[in-house]
Amino acid sequence: MHHVEDAAVEILFKGSPLSEGPKPAIFYFAISAEDSLSQDPFCQPIDHLEDRDVRLISITLPFHEKGLDPYKAIELWAKNLKLLITFIDNCEIEIRKLLDSGHLVPGKIGMMGLSRGGLIALHLAARIPEIASICGFAPVTQISALSEFSSGFADKYEPKHLIDKLYARKIRFYIGNHDTRVLTRSCYEWIEAATDCAIQNGISSPNIELTISPSIGRHGHGTAKHTFEAGAEWTLNTL
């Protein structure tokens, strides 16, 4: 596992060192960078791709640093919304630095995000057109669906406002059929709205997909290993 030095956020990756030049890359947002890349079950999509010729990059999400309780992170996001947006700003800066330094290949960059990580992936993809695809595993597609954000004060950051910048990308979401944490219907409605936007803008068959499977885990919000592997394979094939 490698570090990206002198970054404003913690960035770790698996694959060839940056000194070996540009490579296709997949960013994966789940919890901390280290755990996203190495702790089961979070790392299952990474494990599936580890022997491929692609850099697998993760960035530690806010309030997921060592010593903090990840189960309290969303509550802290709601109380520190400016910090969350600053984190997204810093991620964009660091990804652009990797692009500008020739470590990433424009158009051969994928994003994968698990739950809250899906929210981050969507925001970054909307800002960085060089990102080709977004794969969400039970992604947050409606912030107000989370009880911590129920006041609605985060409306301007809702993923629905990102659709006009994302409808032409390759997008695939996976969701349980009874996910009561991020809401199955919210995920479906986002995909439907993105598809409608693409069609209205002249894309007759948009590459926007949703797979709904039987829910597992707490609140129906779990992701099965075969789903992680399918999403990882799809993301790699989009690059």
C-alpha cells in the first residue's frame, strides 16, 4: 500500500507506484482509506481488482480517522457541513494535482462509493469531467433521507442538483429492495431523473443503470460480496 505524499487529505493506494507513470485508476470511498483498501467486507471490491493493471485509490472520509467511531460520522457531518464541503474541495484539488502531474489518465478514471462514499463520489465526478464512470453501492442519493440531515438545511448539496453534470457519464447503482437507511425509492428516483435528463439532451440510450436485489444487513443496507465484485468489474470495464 502506498501513500500520496503532501496531500491535504489522506490518500492511500494499491497498485504500481506513481513513479511508474500514468495508469487507469479507480477511486473508492467507503470509510478510512486504509480500511477501505484492506478491511473485510469494505475492501471486497478492491480485493477483486488487486491483480489488475489499475491503481486502486482511497481517501479517508471526514471523521473516519483512526480513533474515531465511524458510526457517529454522519451525525458529525450534519453538525459540520462546512468541513464536509471543504473535504470535497480538497479531494478535487488533490485529484487535479494527480491529473496535472501525469499520474492519472483523463477518461480512464472510475469512482466507486459505498453508502456515504457514494455521495462523495457523485460530488467529485460532477466537478471533474475526466472521471468516466460512477459505481454506487447503496449510495446516498438523497441527503434528507438520512435522519441526521432531516432538517433539510443541506438541500443545495443534494445529489439531484448534480444530474445535469453527470447524465452523460457511465453510472451504475446497486441497492437493496428494502433499504430503509438511504431509501431504495430515493436511489430509483435519482436514476430515473438522470435517465430522463440524458434523453432530453439527445442521448437515446443512456448508460445509466440500477440493480435492485433482495436487501441484506441492518436496515436492509448491506452489500453482498458478489455485488461488490460485479460493481468492481463493471467499473474496470468502463475505463
